[in-house]
Amino acid sequence: MTTVRPAAQGPDPSVGDLLAAWLPGRRWFPGGADVRAEPWLAVTFDDEPAADARRAPGGDVVVLLVRLAGDALPGGDLVAQVPLVLGPADAHGPGFIADVRTGAGDVAVHDGGAHPAAWLAMLHAMGATGGAADDALVAGGRVLAGEQSNTSVVLPGVPSPDGAGAILKVLRTVAPGPHPDVVVPQTLTRAGWEGVPRFLGALEVPAPGGEPLALAVLSELVPDADDGFELACAYAGRGESFAQLAAGLGRVVAGLHTVLRRSLPPGPLLEPASFVAGLRRRAAEAVAEAPSLAPRAGQVGALLDDLRHRLPPVRLQAIHGDLHLGQSLHGPGGWRLLDFEGEPQRPVAERTAPDLRLRDVAGMLRSFDYAAAVGGAPDPAPWRAEAGYAFAAAYQAAAEPSGMDPPTYDAALRALVLDKALYEVVYESRQRPDWVHIPLAAVDRVLDGAGSR
């Protein structure tokens, strides 16, 4: 059982002071030192298995929800989840941050995302223990390296239908309302679709307005699986064709769209003018942010003008929304798709809005381009083109009718690839200037009519 209180009733203020200095250095923290973190809510676990949890060593588990504010944040306001384990100052466990002096004495503060005590508290709160002993549940638990926006923990001892164990995904950026990384995997699992890791449970608490606030998601571990992007990079580095695997991935994405259309409420009809206006707005923002795009602004506008006159009012639907190779796993059973939350710094309403299915196709096509470059393909252009063609052709053959004629389908896909590449140009200009040539070349391919791949 969980209890949600105002943060003032949570940890000692000295813990909040510590976090204000610690948070900006986390990979998953959306912003830097200029982002203000103000404690909002404290979640405690009333039925916490204290005796077993402290073997880790551990202590009291509390989830602190902090409001973030700053000019660098999209929308200007976000909420971050910071699970903490507070224990004796002489007992430093996994995820140790620092000792702080409180009114009750010195306390060791730990990042709960890395601490077995917090994992156990969450598993018990979501009723996902299956009767297993606490020490067995966390035996062999480890945090996945390279996480960006969330923290994922491999827990081989958690009971699952196939006996493979589970992954506990601690959502670092949260928002009130139905969370897509809960709703979509749960829907797909209930539908019996095997292209997603089986949904095992979620930890949700009530926000002050009564809406659910998702804190963590539990899904079945996919054994012996390779990250899709790492796998593609390995193939690219060897100069080995990825076409067969890409085609299989295309069929799985088509299956995803079919099951989502049949299992979730239908979206509205696309309004061509407003849809293209959204693309045009994002393109203008990209051109303003990245000077290298300015000479191409006229061609971008012409391509979008053409799309505006072609698009029919097709039915929109739920999609993945942030699909790329890194959101896929390939194991002995084939491809699995994951991470349905979309961009966590965007409002939930935007992330869950029905869209054109081709947006997911465009995102995957851009990912092949990055795999060719990052993997060091000896001849990246044909490797990328072959993989992209195999994926797109297999997807189109397996997908339900799009409601567009072939020229319009191609024009819409080109526009969405362009939309993604423009975003990438801005991102690389800010974060990795040495990489900006990758998406900029893609922009030029689309504008020169060389296709979407």
C-alpha cells in the first residue's frame, strides 16, 4: 500500500538540498544546473517489507516527486521522480549519494533506482512478487547501463509466465493521467500479441487531482536478446546485409499498428491543413535554430505545399510515436518492440495523440541511417538504402491499407522523414556538432527527390 503526502511531510529538508545539487548531473535529468527542482509530493510504502529490504543494506524507502522549472524545459514545467532509500549513515549501499545531517541524526541517502530496497518496495506495491521471497526477487538484479530518460532494472528472480524474469522500468519523468507505457503494453499483452515484452504490472499512485500517476512498469524479460540499434551497428560495421532482419522488423511494426487500431479507440480523421501546418511550424523552428538549414527553407516549404494538396482525410490511430532501432529487441523469438512512452519531456496529451502510422516508419528509416554511420559501415549509403528498402517494403506489404494512393503515400513518408531529420539537425547542432552531417545529408536526399531512405 502506498501513501501520497505533500513533500513537506516527507524527507528532512536537508535531503532536498542534497538533491538540488545532485540531480543536474544525472543522465535522465531533463536540463542542467539552470533547472529548478522544487519538492512536490512524497510517496511512502506502508507495507514495505522492511526486514528483508534492509538486508541490502537498506532503510526507509520514499519516492520524492519534484517539480522542475526553467526556460530550457519544454513547456516550462515537468515532474521528476526520485526514489530514495534513507538508511543509517554507517551503512552505504548501492546507489549511495551522500550522508546528510538531519534533525534525527546523520542519514545515508541512496538513489532508489539502483537500490534493492526500493525495487522490493515497488514490486510489493504493484503486487508482482508471486509469493517469492524478497531475497530471491532481487537476486542478480542489475541496472541497465546507458539509460537516458529512465532507469531499467533487470530482475531475473521476479516470477513471470515464461520464467525469464522481469525488467522494472522506473519512470523518471512523470505526469498525471493514463501513461502510454502502461496503457499500450497492457493492451497489446491482453490482445495476445507477441511483438511486445509481456506486461506484468505497473505502480500507479493517485495525483492530487485524482488521476493516476505512473511511477514504474514491470515487463517480462526477453532472454538472450540484442538491442536493435547495437545489432544493426554490428552488421553495418561488418558490411553485412541487414535486409532480412529489417524486413522482419517491418512486418512486426505492421502488426503493431494493426493490433493498436483494433484494440484502442479510433482517432479522428486527419485534417490535411492542420497536419501540414504542424510540420511547417516544426520546420520553421528547426530553420531558426540551425543556420545550416536556412538555404533549404524554400525547398522544405515547397515539399510541404505539395503534401498539403495531396493528403486525404485518412483515419488517424494510436502509434508508437518514438520508434527507432533502440526501441526494439531481437531474440530467439524474433523482434520485440518496447518503450511506448514517447518523448517523456512532451505533454502526455501530445505523446498519446493519434497520428499517421507512417510516422513510425519514418522514425525507423532514420535509425538505419544512424546505424550505418555509428556502426562504421564500409559503404554506408548502400547499406542504409538496402536496409531501409527492405523494412519499408515489408511493412507496406503486411500493413493494412493506408487510404492513400502510392504517390501520396510516398510524399507523406518523405515529409515525415524530413520532419525527423530536421529535428535531428537541431539536436546534433546543439549536442554533437560532429554528427550534424548525418541528418543534414538526409534532409538533402529528401529535398533532392532521392526518396525517403
